[in-house]
Amino acid sequence: MGTDAGETTGTDVALATALGVVIEIPAPHDAALRTWLRRYGGVAAAAVAPHITLVSGSTTDWDSAVEHVHKVAAHAEPFEVSLRGTGTFRPITPVVFLNVENGADSCSELHDALVDGPMRHEVAYGYHPHLTIAHEVEEAVMDLAQEELKGESLSFTVQRIGLFALDATGAWSLREELGLGGPSS
């Protein structure tokens, strides 16, 4: 028997629901990024829409968390993002990514506002906006991604953020898109 987010079990322990808030990459850039994800991260990586994570965490009160995300989106303004060149978190974490060159401050401001609410966000390292290209693949593949994409760049306007939750299969699923500067409820 399952319970809904925020409900308690017989032991009065609240269940947590995973949630994520991301910037999805718009067309036409998403097609090229999916090709790169497939090339360097495999079929499973390409199945995930290219995105910049703002927050990934959990909540025991889904409705309050959603209301908080609505308010953060309503108070934010659209902004420009430029992805340029590659970076890596190796040797700490096996990740190669595209750098957020312009717009990193706006991403960080959104991140800070999102975690200043009813969401748990526990990470071992500080927030660093980026777009993952390769993660937990062979070193040679990560080296190739880092080298081949170091000269790539693309820019777009962030006009909305996406609210995601895990579905019954354990995959991230879009629950709602929220326009920046839009209504708070």
C-alpha cells in the first residue's frame, strides 16, 4: 500500500518525494545536444532531455514545495544563457560538461531561492551550473567528449523552468513548466 507525498506511515515518519527543477534546453539546440549525449553518454543518457539542473532534492510536503517553486519562478526574470567549452569534475566525480558562461549568476540565484524553502537539497559540493554531457562512462569517452566539444558554444533565452518528479518507473517526469516572471499560483 502506498502513501501520497506528505502523508505519514504508522510510525509517523513522513515520506519524502523526489523533485527536481531544471532549465530545459530549447530547440534547435536540444537536437544537437541529444546527439552529443548519445555519442558520449550512451542511449540512456540521450533519453534524458538536455538540461541545466537548478535543484534536485526531496520534500515531505509536495504542495508547499510546488507553491514555493511557483513563487520563485514568478519573481525571476527571463535571462540569457551561453554554454561555451567543456569542463569536468574529475577526479572527484566522473562528469564532463558544457560550461555555463553567461547566465551562471542567474542560475545560482534561482538555485539559492529554490533551496530556501520546503525542499531538502543535500549535496557534497557547492552548486555549479553546467550541462552534463558524459557521466560515469569510460575515461577515454570522457576525454573524447571534453576534447571534441571544447570549441562548441550555443546561446538561448531562459523563459521557463521545469518541475520534475520521479514517476512510477523511477524516471524523471515533467510535472509542470513555469514561465519566469509569470503568475505565482
